[in-house]
Amino acid sequence: QVQLVESGGGLVQPGESLTLSCAASASIFGIYAMFGWYRQAPGKQRELVARIDSGGSTNYADSVKGRFTISRDNAKNTMYLHMNSLKPEDTDVYYCTASPYPNRSYWGEGTKVSVPS
């Protein structure tokens, strides 16, 4: 079973940047089909932030397009979410996920990002 561990969350001011990391316990980034970042606020559904497939194609939520960038380093078994121009509405717990195939996903425990208004 693959384990994913997020890090890099914290408290930042509006307009600042932050990079989240997702370290995998195995060499999956050259093998699995899809990887992504989701976020969830208390009482709300988890929503997609960004995803990247095995070929490197990316998708972003409209709310983060142009501000966030997803990337991965296969050699380091790590995925990143580079977040620029952060806004208070970006405050959430961010989760990384990896899917070896459709309908099967592994999730990390999440890392908290806070952007005060």
C-alpha cells in the first residue's frame, strides 16, 4: 500500500506564495495514471484543485488557474503544488492523491493552508 505524506502548509498573508509537497512511499510517479491535489473546508465537499496524469497533462480548477502550478519529480517520488497570489478563499486543508487506475485512489492526511482576510 502506497503512503502519501503532505507537507508545506502554513499561515501566509494574502498575495504571498507557498509550495506544498506530497512524498510517496514508493516509486509511483512514473507508473500511476493520475495524481492530484484536492482541498476541503469544514462542512464542505472535497474539491479538485489540480491534477496531472502520467503523461504530464494538467488540469486546474478555474479558481486557481494562473496562480497554482502542479508538478512532480519522479526521481524524488514527490509531487508539488506551487501556489502564488494566495487569497483568503484558498484557506483549506489540502490533500494529495494518487490513482494507479480509475476508481482506486490513495490519499494523504492533508496539510492546512491558512490565508487570513
